[in-house]
Amino acid sequence: MLINTIVVPQGAEYQAVCRGLLKAQVDGIQVIAIPIGVRHISQVLANYSEQIDSWANVLIMGLCGSLSDSYTVQDSVLIKSCQDLNHNLIDLDAELTAKIQQKLSIDLVNALTSDRIITQAKDKLILAQQYPTTIVEMEGYSYIKELQRQGISVAMVRVVSDDLRGDLPNLNQAIDSQGNLKTLPLAISFIKQPLAAIRLIKGSLAGLKALEEITTKLFNV
């Protein structure tokens, strides 16, 4: 793989990718942990401004929600294009994406970048009608745009951790200003919606395991 940098949301997703790389026994790949969402993208890029010149090929990884019955928990997808809620569209690097697909043999799909966690299945169905997209995530569009603007090739692989089969707890109040999940609001949301919480936990654990495995598979020689 020509990839020398992976960008992934901080916390459990970052840890899953690092475990996958460890199993693949690869060196020389920098893994950048970013806050959830895009609120701090300027600060992230400023923190790594001196290193960005060496980021020839960047892979964005992480979990996502499915907007289609065709994809369920643990499914991995490769992103062909990404758009924001204003219908602005950006394409991922075709050559890098093709090389990843050759290695992984996973479906090419279009992604939607949301400014919040979509927790209700009915809201996902509405988004699927409004946007020609298959999965929803929270970082892609803005990071792709900014990195491409600096001449960097970008690809994105996502793993489904929640689908259209049920709702999740309302997690948006549990994300702090630094893009971290706050323990107390998270616990409160779990208590209020116990069945949705169980679904979230099961989906997240399965998605993280698949994220670790797809990372290992991609970087195994």
C-alpha cells in the first residue's frame, strides 16, 4: 500500500485501527487521531502543519451508519464520493481507491457527511431519499476537501456500526466541545433508552472488531 497516513476518530476507533496495524506488522504508517466531527479541523491541520507535506496518500477510516438495507453492522465499504448536507460533492482519489478495492474487494459507495449523529432509523430513511448516498459519517467531506486542497491524495474506508433496523440513544449531547464522548451524559442517555443502548453497544463492538480486521487485511503484505 502507498498509504503513509491514516486519519481516524479518536478513542475506540483509533485504538481498533492501531490494533489492526499491529497485527499486520507494518511500520512507518502514522495514525492521526482526530476529534469526532469537523468542528476542530482547523486546529488538527494546524497541529500537523509541518508534517502534512509528507502525507502523500491519506486514508480516512472509522465507523459509520448505513442508509441502505443493503448494508448492515460489520459491513466494510470504500467511499467513491462524499457530500455534505448542502449537496456539495467531492470525489475521492480514483487511483488510490482502485488500489484499495483491489486489495479488499469491498463495495464502492457514496457517503454523506453529517454535522450530528443520526440516531433515528426514520431520519436515516429521510436522508437516503434526500441524498444519493449509502452511508453517513461525520468527518469525511471537510477533511477530504482540506487535504485535497493541499495536494494530498485521499481515500476513505468505513465500517457500519448501526443500520436501519433500529434506533440509537441520543448521543449528540454526549459529545463535548473537544470532540470527545462524555461519560456522564452517555450514561444518562443509556438509562433513558436501555434497548437502544444495548443495540448501540453491540453494534459498536462488532463494528470496531470489523474495523480492526479490515485494517489488518489492507496492510497485510
